[in-house]
Amino acid sequence: MKRNVGPDNRIPDRLGRLWELANDLSWTWNPAAPALFRAIDPPLWRRTRRNPVALLRAIGNTRWNELADDDGFLRRYDVACHARDRVSGGGESAAPTWFDRCYPEFAESPVAYFCAEFALHESIPIYSGGLGVLAGDHLKAASELGVPLVGVGLMYAHGYFDQTLGPDGWQEDADDPLDPDLTPLEQLQGADGVPWLASLQGGGRRIHIGAWKLRVGRVSLYLLDTDLEENDPADRGLSHQLYAGGADHRLRQEAILGVGGVRVLAALGIEPGAWHANEGHAAFMMVERVRRLVRDGQSFADAVSRIRASTVFTTHTPVSAGHDVFSHAQMREWIGETFWEEIAHRDELLGLGLHPDDEAQDRFHMTAAAIRLSRRVNGVSARHGRVSREIWRGLWGDRAAGEVPIRHVTNGVHLATWMSDDIAGLLDEWLPGEWRHGPGDEAVWRAVRDVPAEALWHVRRRLKLRLLDLMREEARRRWPDHWPESAHLAGAGTLMSPEPLTIGFARRFASYKRADLIFRDRDRLLALLSDPARPVQLIFAGKAHPRDDDGKRVLQRVYEHTRDPEFEGRVAFLENYGLHTAHGLVEGVDLWLNLPRVPLEASGTSGMKAALNGIPQLATADGWWEEGFEGDNGWIIPSAPAAASEEKVDAHDAEHLFRLLEEEVIPLYYDRPGGGSGDDAPAGWLAHARRAIEVAGARFTAGRMVRDYARDYYVPSLRGDA
Ligand SMILES: *Cc1c(COP(=O)(O)O)cnc(C)c1O
């Protein structure tokens, strides 16, 4: 583990709070902070990937002296500091939060929130995709609402990978290492100044666990780290990379997260009153808590029922590869000493992870264990709730699905993170004053209908131009190294123009997400893209998991189409999908496309981000869209007959996709009063855009989601309701 060198003390006193601003991730949604950091040194801001800690460390004394004398800068600095106090609850403006007002009796009872990944900012690459973004947005919304949450995750010092495509479109993965000195991390110390706070026994060795603290407004996130000199070299890498290594590695990593997390919180003196496992990776958190109660003298059955009462579990996917299963032999080898060196209940503990439908009765199913040990279990959309009740009813002796006690909280996205400043500024003019912070009130959001079409169109065009700029910027940065060929440059979107209807498709390249569905009928697509009167262009982005060769092949096929000269540069692939490129896409395209094979997408959240920016979605009737589609905020592909083969389903969905594009989407986009010039606002299209904002703002924000969790899951757990 690298040691943190501490604050940068060359910053002039008058600007002394810059360090504090940079070291609290609430800067990412502070309306004044990003522009303030950028103004310090714009090229450096870009080069550091908009990382304020790295930026401040790199600024020289001359520049500091200039800034300390720059009245305009000082004014902006004061505004950003004031906003930080509001966002983080410091300073004199500390008003009671939503949670304080509703549940004052629990304001001091922390909820521990465990997740294997957190996406908070692009400069902290400890996430791979949707689960991490959801967890990051959860922390941000909890901070705003004052929900007393503490996050627990892992410190992936080697980061998630950086994606580039080779000349053949094959994904190349490089580490994206995280330097603690350039990240807003505070290193915590154990008793007597040792760098670990807890340890566990595994594989015959003691594994020490250190921790770093990240501040997210009012919320703290603790990241666990095994990369300590005190550890055996084979154990130091346990926390290096996200979702890397084989089954043993994964098991051990999940033990660090679950068991280590409980022990580190105890070492820090934090005593959560409720515990939330966001996905099954964290199920050992529950097992460890059972173990501790049994060790302290409770019966096994009592321990299980006590842990259940205070535990919440959210399952995130119906795809079976998303549910970890470990053999009992593996469990014995790697965590046996942890779990039963002090208690004699080996079979009972292993039994917590049995699945009645699994013929092999010697395997530990993480999701089954999490469900058994949680009084409150939920899926992440109404549809996913139904699907989960069906999938897991075996755990209740094949009870009718309707009777299975799994509910749902539909996901949401953090408004201040995902709505562009341009759209928010427009809404400031037309919505009631407190629209950003209110409880997602339908009446407040109805006022979006009053936003004039021309004003919205103006903002939408500006956002599209910015996306095209972003693509050129990325191309400029990469072409000297990777792109001797012109085709690669065209495929990066450099030939795209602002007039055509621009469709975005960005997500992980898993085969059920069907990035290649639209290429099933090349001629029909060609006719769509190259109609001179009504052109269309398509932008793809996304990573395949480093070991998912099927996903990489789908990506490669999509990439081949970007090089097809007949498509005239109207199909692009934007490399290295992450938070930054995601922002560009969910703000800048005209239409968001989402084509999961129903019912495999539990929720999906990128369409919500797009909707908040006035981008309607066209999607299959899956995940959040089944409940979010209102008839006039986008388009839906009706579900194929239930018994159809995969091939038939794909053909059915592709047919509807083309029909909707040809007959509804494209004509509406090009229906302009003045006969089609780009300056004329398409009224019908913008009605969809406004409804997209209205529906997403009222129902699909992380503020609404975290309020739901607090009211229906956390507070009942804190109260110990049966
Ligand atoms: C929002 C987001 C996701 C999740 O999007 P889905 O629609 O759930 O696929 C994945 N990656 C990034 C970078 C995101 O911003």
C-alpha cells in the first residue's frame, strides 16, 4: 500500500479551502466547483481527467499567486465554498435534512451499505458499470437527504481497465492504476499506528486489512485494502482489481469485503443499526455477523433471526452468471478458519447457502445466503421484482411466486450528477424554486410542459455539438498512438455532423444486451442512415468484461460496421466508456436505444440519465422501461410471444425496432414547421423530450430511490420491525 503524503500546503491561505473542496466528492455535484477547478488551468484539468487533487498538486507557485489576486476567481471560489457548506451540511447554513425531519430518532444510527464497486467520479476507477454507478448515486443521494449511511467497498489500486481497440476491433485492456496521492483518499490507521484495522485468517495465513476513507458529502465510504507489506505477497493482490481472477480469488475477495468490512467498521467504532448488501458479492457480511453472535453465546437460530431483522438485500440481475456460487471445498480451504475456528456450526453456516434446485448439495450460493439472512429483499424494478420472485421461490419450498416476500425498489439516478447544467438552468426558469431538492413531486415536474420548444431545442443542439466535440477530442488524443488508418478515425465519429438524428447505444457488451441487433438487416439500416433528406447516425460505446470473449466478439462486429465505407462514417464507436464519456452520450444524442432480451435487464439506468436531459428512449419492455414508458416519452418494442426461440425473439424485436424508427421516430424528428432546417424546433419531438424529463424527474431519480429505501427498508430495520 502506498502511503498518502498528506495535504498540499502550498495553496495560498485565501484559497485554503480548495483542498477541502477537492477532497470531498460532493464537489462533483456542487454547481460551482467543476468550473472553478477548470479555471485554475484548463488544459491541465483535461489532462488530469478532471481530477482536482491531481490538479492542485501540479499547480506552480506563480499560478497560485495570480489566482490569489484574481477578483473574479476569488468570487467564484467563495460561491463554491458556500455551496459546499450547503451540500455537506457544514458551515452556518446547516438546515435539517429530509432524514432529520422525518426520522430524528434514527439520525445517529448508521446504515452500512456494502457494494463491490462504486462509481463516484471518472478519476477514481473502482467501478465497471451499472452496479457501481447505482451505488455511487446512492451515496450521493443519501448525503443530500441526510440518510446516515456509511459505504463499504474495496480499494482497487490497479483500477478497472482502460479500453482501446486494436486495428481489428479486438478490445485491449490496460490497468488504470489509482494513485492515492492523487485521489481524495484518507488513509486510516489501526491501534498503535499500524496500517491495518482488522484481519482475517484464510488459506493458513493471517491477512491484514487496511482502509481508506473517501468523503462523499455527509457520507463516508471505506475502501478496504490488502496491499500491505505485512501480508504475504499472494494476499497483497487480493484487492488490486475488480472482478479479476478465478473462483478462488473471487471468493477471497468477497470475504475481504464482507467479513473484513464488518471487522473494519467494528474497529472504527461504527455500530450500524441496519445493514444493506447491494448485490450478493457482500453476503459474507451477514454470515460474519451471525458468526459473531454465535461466538458470543447466542444459539444459531437466534443469531440468524437477529441478523435477518436488521438486514436488507438487493438483487440486481436475473442472469445466472451474476450470482456467485462457491464449492464447499473452496469455502473450507479459504475461509473455513475464519468462519468456524471459534464456533462449531459448520454445517449450519454452509447450509445458509444451499439452493434446493441445485443438484450438487455441496455448493454455497451467495444470493441464496443473502436472501435467507435478510428480512427485507428487493429487486430493482417492478418487472425484476416479479422475475426474482419466480427465480427464487425454490427457497420458500416452491411457494406460489405471488407469495414470495421479495419486493422491488426501482433504481434511480442522481439528478445533480446526470442532468446537464444546461438543462437544469433551463428548468430553473420554468419550474418552482425548489424543484432540484423536492420529493420528486409530479405536480412540480408537470411544469416541464411549459418550457418553450425553441428554448429546449436550443439547449439540445448545444449539447449535441458538445458531444461531437468530445468525440473529436478523444480522437485527437488517441490517433497518434493507435490509429495509422483513416478508417479508425472515421469510426471514432470524426465525420459526424450535428444535423442528423443521432442515436446512442452505450452499455456493457454482454450478449443479452444485443448491441448488434440493428445490424441484422444491413440494407434496411443503410437505407435509414443514408437517406439524404432524413439522415441518421449511430454512436456506440461500452466495454466487454476482460474475460468475456463472446462480448468482445459482439464489440468487434459492431466495430467492423464503423469501418464500412457504405455507412459513410455514420456509425461510430466511442472508446473507453466510463463516467465521462457516459455524460457526453446521455446528454448529447437525440434518441437513447436499449435492446436487452426481455426479461434479462433488471432495470437499466442509462435511459433514465438520457431522459433527464430530454432524450426519449426506444427500448424493449424490460427493466425500468416497462413501468417508465408512458406512451409519449419515447417508444417501446412490444414483447415477443413467450415461447419463441431466441432467434425468433431477435427477429421479432429487430422488426419492431426498424418499424418504429422508420414510421414513427424519424418522421417525428424531421417534422419541422419551416420544412426541415436544423434551426426549426420539431414540436412533436420536443413534446416527447419534455415528457421524458418530466417522468424521469418525478419518478426515476436516486432521491426518490433512497427515500424509498429509507422509509420502507432502513427505518423498519432500525426499528427492528418484524
Ligand atoms: C449508467 C451507466 C451504466 C449503466 O447503464 P445501463 O443502462 O444500466 O446499461 C454503465 N456504465 C456507465 C459508465 C454508466 O454511466
